[in-house]
Amino acid sequence: MRSPRRLLLVAASSLAVIAGAGLPSLVQAQDAAAVSANAMRPSDPWAHEISDIPADSAVRFGQLPNGLRYAIVRNTTPPGQASLRVRIDAGSLMENDDQLGLAHFIEHMAFNGSTNIPEGELTRTLERLGLAFGADTNASTGFDETVYKLDLPQTDEETVDTSLMILRDMLGNATLSADAIDRERGIVLSEERTRAGPGLRSVIAQLDFFLKDQLVPDRLPIGSTSVLANAPRERFVEFYSAYYRPSRATVIAVGDFDVDVMEAKIIATFGDWQNPAADGAEPDLGTVKPRGLEAGSYIEAGVQPSIQITWVNPPDTRPDTMAVQREGLVEGLGLRVLNRRLQRLARGENPPFIGASGSRSNLFGSAEVATVSAVYQDGNWDGALAAIDQEQRRIVEFGITQEELDREITEIRTALEENVAGAATRRTPNLANSLAASVNNDEVFTAPETDLAMFEAIVADLTLDEVNDVLNGTFTGQGPLIFVTGPDAIEGGDAAILAAYEASQQTEVAALEAEARVDWPYTEFGTPGTVASTEVVEDIGTTFVTFDNGVRLTIKPTDFTDDQVLVSIRTGTGFLSLPTDEPTAALALGQTFGEGGLGQLTAEQLETVLSGKVYGVSLSADEESYRLSGTTRTEDLDLQMQVLTAYLTDAGWRPEPFERARGQFRLVLPQLDATTGGVFARDGSGLLRSGDARWTIPTLEQIAEWSIDDLRNLVSSDLSQGPIEVIIVGDVDVDAAIQSVAATVGSLPARGPAATPTAEARTSSFPDGVAQPVELKHGGRPDQALGFVAWPTGDNFSDPREARMVRLLADVLRLRLIDELREGQAVTYSPQVSATASGTFEGYGYMSAAIEAPPEKLEGFFADVDQIAADLVASPVTEDELERARRPRVEALRRSQNTNGFWMSELQDAQTDPERLPTLRSALSDMESATPADLQAVARKYLVPSEAYRIQVTPRAQAEAEASTE
């Protein structure tokens, strides 16, 4: 297997493909983590010890006498915080047939009682330290690893020592009580129900096809429901004893601490860990079988339509070296060119697919595969098949051009230079996750400077012939194996797929014609504007500027992320300008606007002419404005402002991306019917706005009537009138920001006022309460259902402190639902509780609770929620509950305040709304001063039983069966 190579990953991540397709992405969507064929075994050295690639010198690598490894890095972004990861070298591939799903089940049980931590106390202990369950306290199980994750809000002695003690107890002292296992079964089965759906079943079918007679398809981490429901404690103990051992553990610590001190703590905490049981066996993954041209398919309602042509080879188990990195990069450059060509087809008129891509991937340590895949629409699987086959053959037969290669080299160089520029401010959780991934991939963990140096060394003598020679060998191996998924049966079945492929093979391909070069024409917008006024807000480090044409500029320089600058231009009235009685084409805005290009440039021409620059463009509508935004680096701020101003004044509004968006809607809407969450996502938002069309998902019939003209007419007039607000946050100089804005939007003619919304448009109402739940139906499994209840609350601006008390009350409600429904009754995997408050619509807000559960449990859910709500009204929450709710929320806010995104959001309207800055300043003090009486007061005000609105999503199959027996 060829492990994921860092330069190839950069090559993939820095190219945005319109829509990907294929098995790896589908598997990731189902939370099935990838695994490396040569993932580090207990006796292996660190990857850098057998490589010619130097490891990042900032990392202290070590190993204890008991075999446990550790990697420690000091990192101060954000300050005062740390991330701990422990990777256990064992996952679902290590299970026996009578243990299917127990690797993941044991991950749950590690949180449910150990020698020093009673059952139910672990998450409470961490909550008191400020770690939120789920967000800061989590774990995941993949095919060959289990990773435990703690993100610490502080690095004081108590927090660090307690967290390390907890991890040590989870890994070596879990009690695995039979009673606790029985109590947890319902929770794990709920998680299985949540994940089970057409997408996962499609993934299993694909794995069965591509990895014929191999182990992986029979070892998905979620496991077997029969084993999960019935496995005795002995099976758990066997797996835990065999695989939870220091020689299979790697501790990773990243954060704002002294490395010597952290190392001493790790040694003291984990040094005495011993496991006398025999080490568990490594799995036999099977071997790649000789195969020729074959076709397969999986058809089910709700499955994404996709097609893949794949060639399979044995896994590449070579260590990570410069030579292997060179191979991966050279091939990756060629694949990037293929993906751009496929993207061009998807962007064209009458495209053969919605999106397509070519890739090389590791299928879970069992095979190395090269794939060309596409997402098709309207049953056009054969057209998509012909298109990807012919593009793959074209690039192999005629190769790529020097101009194409140079562009990709430039793009990757820019991405690597960005990584170097931001190296000192990499965020601690991301760094910890990257370190853990490098262990699993048996890959040298390198510094960004090393990655750039390796890249430059490789491309210095790279020739076009070398890239084309490598591409000649990319799509080879066992196969080709063709697999089609979709909701509709294929006439003629798999034989028809083979026939369509063979017919496409008879079509000759020709070399691609070169595209004409263009220049960037949007450099001047008029005479640069002059500054009319300036105000500095010292306590939040922000400068307010007003130009003579009325443009308002808000600038906040930060040092949170080196060389990152966020920019937004807000104008218009957003949702306030949309009709309330019928869904509109505005739903397609995000997929259409940027891809529509500019008046003088298509989106592809824009990307070509600006190759090597860092910029972004997206347009979104919020409740009261439209927002053009992009992320850039310091040196490209002028260009970023030019791009956004060009889109503001000369958007292209081309029809092709709009038609592609309509095709995506035609794809997605039917898929939503197959799951409880999909049905709720489709229908819930409209119901919670009393049918207001601005929040209602349209029908297929309504979408069919839309046109690009409808969208342009809805939006363009709103973009062309009303005040302009520019917000710039990040690694930026105030004077440079002023100059950049003066030369762009500051030079535009003065604009009149925004359109005045109607009284009806300014209203949004929560529905009247219902005693019996509103009934929605889904087309999935008969054991899947969803319950939801919400109470109307207030908006976010009339009384900001009260809105914050409602959020804290929601957090306490979540704690009680976890205790009752998850830990007590084992009804559901994870109760979802939230508080929503509008910043625009007076009086609109709600607090909600939802669970996934079997249909027969929903009545009990509604009764339990009602009882908990009544208790919150009748009695104050306890001080411990308040602290467990408040401390994680306070720490999360403090973390957020060290991000550019937080300030980009919070500084909106700061110059025109006199309450904006006072509300911002009071956020922490409001939460820190909250009392049990405060929460009881909002509970009494809002948790009114008669005002509760209830929804349940239950299986259509069950309703039809009941109807047939009447």
C-alpha cells in the first residue's frame, strides 16, 4: 500500500473539485476511518528512524520501557490550552466473528467505569474542568485504530493531571462490568441505527465488489447488531486484554506547556502500565485476486447515483522515503490535471455528470486502487461512464501539457508556502490530530518547511515526460472494475454496464485543445475613495472607517493565524427581500454565484489567470443581508478585494452552474426521504417557521420551474443598492486595509438606501403548540424514528443576557437528557439539544430537544422531556449542573475569541448597531454571573407545556403495514 503522502495530500486539498464521487469519499461520509496497510505495529520504530526524511524537530519522540510511545509538542495557539490523544493500535479488523463491533463498543465502555472512576463520573469530572462531552471529550474507532481525544481548556496542574489519569484508567483499568455493558447496548444500537442507511449499505456493496474475498467488507467498525445485542462480557474482556496494551499505545500531547514537565507526567502516569496477557494477533486481510473486466451495481432508493472505474493492486508497504514521496507527487500532479479537465466538463453546457474526479487511494490496507468516478444525474449513468472513460484514456494516450503542469506546480507551491507562513500559529487540536494520523499512516511527521523543501527538490528537475510516463502506469492492475450505484434499476443490469463500457472504448479520443490565455481585467473601479472618519475601539483592537461614498470598513488585526486574512462585504437585505409565500431560486445562490464567473471571465478563466494567488469568493444570504466573503493571505489582500468588488459590480450569472445546482437538488431531495434526519432536515425548518417559504425546502416540481433569470432578478437588485459594510480580520495592517478598500469598493459611486422590507417580511413566527406530535414519514428501516420538541423563546437582541441564560438552560437540559435517556434508559446514542435566537426577527427563538430512537420509544421520550422541563420550572438547577453546563460554554467562548472567524461574525453591524459592542463585551460576564435562579426564571417563562411544538419522524413501512391490517 502507498500510505497517504503529505505532498500528494496537499496536491489534492488545494484543488477544489465541483463534486467528488467514488468509494473513499462515501466511506468517509459514513465515519469509517481509513487505515494504512503498514500502520505501525508495536515493535516497529518511528517512521523517521528508517527514512531519509527528517522529522519535525519541534516534536519530542519517546518510548517507555513497557513499549508505550509518546510524541510531545509545545504549541501556543490557542494560548493556555492543550490537546491529548491516545492511539490504540487496534480496531475492527482485529475482531473475531463473535466480536463484530466490539472494538467500537469497548471504546464506549472505556468511558463507563474503571478502577479509579465510577461509572457515570468520567464525563462529569471533565465537564467540571470545562471539557464539553462530544466537543472536547470524544473517541473514534476505525478499521485498525482506536483514538481517544481530550481537548483541555487550560493547562493547570489539576486539568492536566486529571486528564492523564483518566486516559490511563480508560486504557488499562476499564472494569467492563456486565451490568454496564448491558446498559450500554441500547446506546450502541442507537448509534448503529443512526448510521445505517442507503449510503452505508452502498459502501458495503462497493467494498464487497472491489475487495472480493478480503476481510475489510466484513469488518466495518459499527459491527453486527446481533453481536452488539448479545455478546457476553467474556468477548469484551478477550479483545481488551489482547489489544489494549502499552506496546500498542501512542500518547500525543500538544499545547501550551513545558515539554519536560509534560514528558515527566506521561512517564509517571503510564510508566507502570503492564498487560501480562498475550498480544493479540494481526489480521489476515486477504490478497488481491486476479480479475479482468467486471461490472457490478447497487440499487436502492436514497442511494447517491455514482459510477466508478477502478483498477486494483496489492498494497504498497514501503516505508515513507523521499523516493516514495516523489512518486506520489509526480502522480498527484497528473491526477490534478485530470481533475481540472473533468471539472471543465462538469462546468460546461449539458454536462455528462454533476462532478467527477480521478484518484489513487488505499482501501483500508487491503489494496491500492486507481479510480475515475462521477456523480451522474437523471439516470445518465452510461453518459457519465463514457465521459470518464474517455477522459482517462485521453490523458494516458496524449498526456498533459507543460502549461497544465506548470499551473499545478504553482498551485501546490502556493499551498505549501501558506503552510510555512502559518506554521507558528497552527491550532493545537489540528496539530494533535495530524500527529496521530502520521502514526496510523506510518508516515514521517514533518515540519512545513521540510515539505516545501522536498517539493522544491522534486520539481527542480521534474520533466513533463516523467509525469506522463507515470500517468501511463496509474490506471493499471486488476480490472477495470466498474461499479454503479443509484436509486433506479439499470435496464439490462450489469451486462448493460459492460456493454456501455465496451462501446465507449470504441470511441477514439483526441488531444485536448489548449485554452486561450486571458488577463485579469478588474484592477480599477474608479478614483480611490477618501476617508471621511476614523474611530479606534481600543478595548477590542478594532478600527472603524467611513469613506466619502458611505462605505463602512471595520478592521481588526489579529495574530491568531499568521498570514490569514478574512474579508467580507455585506449589503442588501437578505431574507428580508425574499417572498414569504413560495420557495425561491435563492436556494441555489451558493452553488451558482461564484461558479457563474464575472462579466469578462468565466469561473475557469478566473482560476487560470489568478493561479498561484490566494483568494476566495462565496455569496450567502442571512436574515438581513447578503454577504460576499473570501479568505486570503496578507500579500494578496488587494487582489481579494478586487475579486469581491468585481463580483459585486459585474457578476456573470451564467446558466450552467445554475443548471448544475438544479441537478444536485434533483439528486439530493429524493435521498432525504430515506432517513429520519433527512426528512427532518427537509421539512423541519419550514414547520418551525410556521410555513414561511424562506425556510421551506422546495419540491422537485417547484425547482423544475426555476431559471437563472429568476435568481438574478431576486438577488442582483438587492446587491446593487443599500449601504456597503466591509469587515477585514486577521494578519493585516490597518493602513494597508484602508488603502485596499479605498481602491475597490471605496471608489464606487455612493449608493442609496436599501430596499424597505414589507411588514410581512419582517415577521417570523414560531408555530402554535401541539399536544400530539406532527407526524412525518421516512422510507428507511422500520426500527428508525426521530422525536423532536421545541418551546418558543425570545430573540437575541431584545435581552441578550436572557438569551444566554436560555442557552445555559438548554445545556442543563442536555445533561439531564443524557443522564436519563442515554445513561439511564439507553434509548438513544446522543440527545441533541439547542437554543436558537434570531438577530433580526423580533421575538423569534426556540429551545429544542431531539433524539433518534425506535418508534416505540418516542412516546416515552416526549413524556420524559415534559417531566424534565417541569422539574426545571419547579426547582432551580443544582450548582453542580450549572457549573457543568457553564464551564464548557465559557471555555468554548474563550477559545472562539482566539479565532478570526469569531470576530468576523461578531463585528457585523458594529458601526451601526449601538448595542452590538456592549452585547459582545458582556458575553463572558453574563455567563459567569449566571445563577440557578436565572435559569429557573427563563424556564418558568418559556418551558410552557401548551406552547411546546412536537414532531416525530416514523417509518412509512410501519404505517403502511398497520394500515393493511385494519
